[in-house]
Amino acid sequence: MKILISLQLLGLTLLCVGIFHCQAWPRYTFVVEETPYRRLCSTKNILTVNGQFPGPTLYARMGDTIIVDVYNKGNRNITIHWHGVKQLRNPWSDGPAYITQCPIQPGGSFTQTIMFSSEEGTLWWHAHSDWDRATVHGAIVIYPNRGATYPFPKPHAEFPIILGEWWKEDIGQLYNETIQSGGDPNISSAFLINGQPGDLYPCSKPDTFKLMVDYGKTYLLRLINSAMQEILFFSIANHKVTVVGSDASYTKPFSSDYVTISPGQTIDLLFTADQSPNHYYIAAKAYVGGAVVYDNTTTTAMLQYNGNYTSTSTPSLPNLPYYHNDTKASVHFTGSLRSLADKNHPIDVPRKITTPLFYTLSINTLPCLNNSCAGPNGTRLAASVNNISFVNPSIDILQAYYYHINGVFGTRFPNFPPLLFNFTAQVLPLYLQTPKLGTEVKILKYNATVEIVFQGTNLVAGDDHPMHIHGFSFYVVGWGLGNFDEDKDPLTYNLVDPPLLNTIAVPVNALQKKGSLPTKFFRGLPNSLSKSVFFDEKMLSVGNMSWNWNLFPTKERPSKKVSMVVGNVIYLAGKLGANFINDKNYVCRK
Ligand SMILES: *[C@@H]1O[C@H](CO)[C@@H](O)[C@H](O)[C@H]1NC(C)=O
Ligand SMILES: *[C@@H]1O[C@H](CO)[C@@H](O)[C@H](O)[C@H]1NC(C)=O
Ligand SMILES: *[C@@H]1O[C@H](CO)[C@@H](O)[C@H](O)[C@H]1NC(C)=O
Ligand SMILES: *[C@@H]1O[C@H](CO)[C@@H](O)[C@H](O)[C@H]1NC(C)=O
Ligand SMILES: *[C@@H]1O[C@H](CO)[C@@H](O)[C@H](O)[C@H]1NC(C)=O
Ligand SMILES: *[C@@H]1O[C@H](CO)[C@@H](O)[C@H](O)[C@H]1NC(C)=O
Ligand SMILES: *[C@@H]1O[C@H](CO)[C@@H](O)[C@H](O)[C@H]1NC(C)=O
Ligand SMILES: *[C@@H]1O[C@H](CO)[C@@H](O)[C@H](O)[C@H]1NC(C)=O
Ligand SMILES: *[C@@H]1O[C@H](CO)[C@@H](O)[C@H](O)[C@H]1NC(C)=O
Ligand SMILES: *[C@@H]1O[C@H](CO)[C@@H](O)[C@H](O)[C@H]1NC(C)=O
Ligand SMILES: *[C@@H]1O[C@H](CO)[C@@H](O)[C@H](O)[C@H]1NC(C)=O
Ligand SMILES: *[C@@H]1O[C@H](CO)[C@@H](O)[C@H](O)[C@H]1NC(C)=O
Ligand SMILES: [Cu+2]
């Protein structure tokens, strides 16, 4: 392995918990700042960490704690989130703006503690304020514990591969414009592999990312989808890949020609450089289930064999699923993920559910003065879970919860949708489209075992909805297309080796058009909470700010989609032990 952990460490901190427990924790400095970057023939300032795009990789071993001092030298409020890190008893450092903290204001700083526990593999960090994560993101690599090994032969070398999305315009302006118009954000100008669009875009060829490999060797790619909106297909020409992990949890190895990866998801994969020495394209493009205009460009990197050979003049492009709307290809890949579930990596799928939840995911419209918004029929697009569209609280939810500040949020988030209708119907009455607005959370009892069924609806328009739960992984025990059937579907649950993920795309009902299956449902069975023995209670809120990348096509303007004003989130924060409250650094405490 070429990457040395120590290279990335900018310092060590000695932290003593009690008298006898002193430990040196790796300490990193993140300076958030504007930095000029040139892509697609033009230069703009983007928000970066330490001037790098993508940002620096964090390295840890399983169970480590690391500290990151975040300094905001940019011109906007920001926060940084550690996507997929469970952060047991440490929610203050988790990062989502207005959920666990006020944003870090320009000139401010915040020291964040990242506590790893069972995660092993690849995660990522990203800004969690407005759309800043478009450029403020990077990989988190979590190695096995000292003395432990990968559950697969040690690769010759490994590379983070970060798939990204690039707009020619300023991200802050794009965000503002979308919030103001109430319509869809402009589609992106390019996709990126490790910050580079690749050969198929103007002014990009010289900088295409290159992966140099030795013939006969096996490599580990840590694939991260950091795109704002799109689920992506990824493939390497002439090379099969073997998936070995996802979301920092190992999977049964399976071989595939391509990968489907949701925004927020990570996939660890192996490939062997066993083809004739040459150069081959690595490529990614969007999978889009809904009928919308989307960025239909293809990003590429180059896989190049070391050695003395004559390469073909035109490298071959991989065979990505042919259609952008190939839902079968998308769900087939995701449905193939299985937990490793072996002796050294046992799983513990809870059988007895204490808290069944059924969440509908919908796109909605809100009335707009003089019908002047850019959503369908002059409305403002929104989205909801169980018909509640999240309203930002005036004080962040965690703080209000901890200090018992009343009136900030309600605790009546519904366990079931308020109205039952044919979620999958092609035509739905207009009156269903307007959601309730609210800042409601769902409080879970400590040690609750939760099952969530995510049911997509066809309100306004259907599309895939990537869902992510902060601080938790969940077993995905089933999925399908169509209305959830509470009698039949549970019989098909995989309780033997379901994948343990933190992000899952609830699929669109694209097959409907072919007259086969009506719509979509997805079942996620969250990880048993029994490990978090220090919690006495869990809190769940559903919101607009925290994780927001759903696609929102509209019927009137099929050329458009929306996402950021409206994405929804399921967020769980633990009630905390008092030891990791960074009161000193806490910005804008009321
Ligand atoms: C930045 O955050 C502070 C504190 O929450 C808030 O007062 C201010 O309005 C925010 N600025 C912007 C541009 O959102
Ligand atoms: C976006 O809007 C905020 C709040 O109105 C404003 O402070 C900021 O300057 C705007 N950003 C851009 C890039 O226009
Ligand atoms: C979005 O696209 C529209 C139409 O092409 C354009 O007028 C607008 O300037 C774009 N937005 C940004 C932020 O560049
Ligand atoms: C991509 O979309 C553009 C419109 O945005 C269209 O003109 C072009 O033909 C599309 N290209 C492909 C390969 O579908
Ligand atoms: C590369 O191979 C060619 C043809 O076999 C040979 O002429 C040349 O010397 C080799 N170059 C190196 C650097 O080995
Ligand atoms: C997918 O897209 C292709 C090409 O644009 C189109 O012919 C096909 O009908 C679409 N399939 C569905 C299910 O929308
Ligand atoms: C809405 O329409 C009324 C009457 O046409 C007009 O007086 C008012 O200025 C409009 N408001 C906005 C925000 O466009
Ligand atoms: C827009 O208004 C028309 C006419 O009332 C209606 O038929 C259509 O369903 C509306 N579309 C949406 C998305 O609200
Ligand atoms: C969602 O968040 C945006 C951005 O902060 C805010 O302007 C909007 O009002 C929120 N929407 C709802 C329904 O709360
Ligand atoms: C729901 O709508 C779908 C699509 O129109 C239809 O095929 C199905 O029969 C409907 N289900 C019920 C129970 O009405
Ligand atoms: C959501 O709530 C609003 C307000 O009560 C109601 O008008 C609408 O029909 C509801 N929609 C759904 C899908 O429950
Ligand atoms: C949590 O629940 C499990 C059963 O699901 C039980 O065995 C365990 O004792 C509970 N732990 C606590 C601390 O309540
Ligand atoms: Cu997260």
C-alpha cells in the first residue's frame, strides 16, 4: 500500500479521559477557503478544504478517534459532516447545519471529534450546508485494526475514486437561484473522476485522471459518489470488478461489469490488471429513472498499464448500461449486495421489531404568490416524508433537545402516512400534492429495533430517492417495485445476509411504462440499536436541510428537475453523554 497514514497527519493530540486513559489521537486541520479552479475552459472560485479539490483524505483504523479543526476562511456559513460514521455518544460533531449545530460562520472555527466504532472500509466527509458539498468533500479510509486483515487478498495498491459533479456557474448562486425560483436547479455541466472531467469534455484531456497499474496485480478502488443529484453507473473497459464492500461494511464478493452507486454511497471494489497491456477508459454516467432532462455527459479516467508496449490510439470505452433510465440494471446491481456474514464478520439482523415505521417519499408543490414560481403551474417544488415538509428550526434541533428549549420542534412525526391512497397510481388528485409544513421529530426509545418501509409515491412525478440515515447503518432486507404489501412482502425479506448500508436509493417505478410492475417500495431494517448502550433515547427528525438530493421531475416541464429545496432526510441523533460537547467552539449558541 502506497499511502502512509502518517503523511496525512498534521499533528497529534493527547487526550486524557480520566487519569489512566491517555491516547494520542490523529489531528487534522481543515481550512475552508475559496480557491480558483479551472475546468471546462473557464476558471471560477470554489470552496475547498486546504485548497484541494477533492479535499484531503482522512485515514483511520477501525475504532480510532480523530480530531479535525475546521477553520472557515471562506465567505459563507458552512458545516462539515462525516458521512456514515456512527459517532456513538458524539452527535455534536456530526455536522448537519440546523440539525446538530449552527453553521460555522466566516472567520469562525469548530473542533470536531470523529469517533469510529464498527465502520471499516470507505466513507467520506462533506459540507452539510446549502450546496457546498459540491466542492467541499473528500474520502475517509478506515483500515482494519492492527493485527487484523482485509477479508480478501491484500491488494497491490489502492486508490480513492471520487465521482463528482461540476457546474460552470457558482454553486452559491445556483443554490440561491433555485431557492428563489422554486423550480429546478440547472443541470450540471460535467461529471468528474477525482476532480477531472476527462477526455470527452472540452479543455480537459491533458488533466484526465490516470490510474497506473502493473500487469497481473490486483487493486482496490474506494469508489465514492459525491455527485449532488445523480445515481451513477461506473465501469472499467475490458475489466470486471469484484465488489467487496459498501458504506464501510464488507460484502460477499461479487463480480460485475458495472457498478451502480447512489449519491452518498461508497463501494469498495477489486480489479486485476489482467488484460493486454494498454490503456483503457474508466467511465461514469448518470442513471436517471424519472422523465427529466439530466446531465447526459460521460466522465472518464484512464487505466494505464506500466511497461513497454504500443497502445492503441483510441482506448476502448466500457459498456455502461445503454439507457440512462435502465432501472433494471440499477436495481439489479444494488439488489446483489449481500453482507459478508462470516465468522469474523458476523451480522445480527434483529428479528423482533419494536418500532415499525412506514414512510412515504413524495415530491410536492407549495402555492406561490401570483403563481410566479418556476415549479409546475407556477408553484414552488417541495418534498416530504409522510406528507411533512421540513421547516428549518430557529435553533438547531440537537441543542434545543439537550437544553430542553421548548417550541423549536414538535415530537409528532407520524409513524405512518396520514392518508392511504394508491401511491403508485399514474394519476393522483391534485389536492394530495400540497404537504404540511413542520419541524417534527420522531423520538425513539433507547434500544428500539426499528423497521422502516420507504414507499415512493407518484405525487407530482416519480423518481429515485436516495435515502441516508445519519449516524446509523441499516440492514436492507428487501426492495421492490410497486406498492408495499404488508402481507406478502415481509415473507421475502433477506434476514440471512442483508447488506449493512447507510445510503439506499428507493427506486422509481420506471418499469411501469412497460406495463409490468406498478411502483416502488423499499424496506430498510435499521441496525439494531442495542450496541449504543450509553444512549437512553434516540431522536429522529425528517428534514429538508440535512440530506437533499432527490430528483424532482415535473409533468408540465419535463425538461426540469429540482432537488435542493426539497430533499428529505431521516436523521437520528443520540442523546449524548456530556463528554464531547465542544461548548467553547460552538458557534452561535443561543
Ligand atoms: C450565517 O449563520 C448565522 C448564524 O446562524 C446567521 O445569523 C446568518 O444569517 C447566516 N448567514 C447566511 C448568509 O446565511
Ligand atoms: C445568496 O444569498 C445569500 C442570502 O441572501 C447572500 O448572502 C449571498 O451573497 C448570495 N450568494 C450569492 C453567490 O449570490
Ligand atoms: C441557469 O440557467 C439559466 C438558463 O440557461 C441561466 O439564465 C442562469 O444564469 C443559470 N444559472 C446560473 C446560476 O448560472
Ligand atoms: C444530451 O442532452 C442534450 C440536451 O441537453 C441533447 O442535445 C443531446 O443530444 C443529448 N446527448 C445524448 C448523447 O443523449
Ligand atoms: C520497448 O520495446 C521496443 C520494441 O520491442 C524496443 O525497441 C525498445 O528498446 C523498448 N524500450 C524500452 C525502454 O525498453
Ligand atoms: C428509456 O429511454 C429510452 C431512450 O431514451 C426510451 O426509448 C425508453 O422508452 C425509456 N424507457 C423507459 C422505461 O422510460
Ligand atoms: C401579484 O399580483 C398583483 C395583482 O396583479 C400585483 O399587484 C402584485 O404586485 C403581484 N405580486 C408579486 C409579488 O408579483
Ligand atoms: C397543473 O394544472 C393543470 C390544470 O389545473 C392540472 O391538470 C395539472 O395536473 C397541474 N399539474 C401539476 C403538477 O400540478
Ligand atoms: C428548506 O430549506 C430552504 C433553505 O434553507 C428554506 O429556504 C426553505 O424554506 C425550506 N423549506 C421548507 C419547506 O422549510
Ligand atoms: C394503483 O395504480 C396502478 C397504476 O395505475 C394500478 O396498476 C393498480 O391497479 C392500482 N392499485 C389499486 C389497488 O388500485
Ligand atoms: C398533506 O396534508 C395536506 C394538509 O393537510 C393535505 O391537504 C394533503 O392532501 C395531504 N397529502 C397527503 C398525500 O397526505
Ligand atoms: C436491548 O434489547 C435487547 C433485546 O432486543 C435486550 O436483550 C437488552 O437487554 C436490551 N438492552 C437494554 C440496555 O435495555
Ligand atoms: Cu450522514
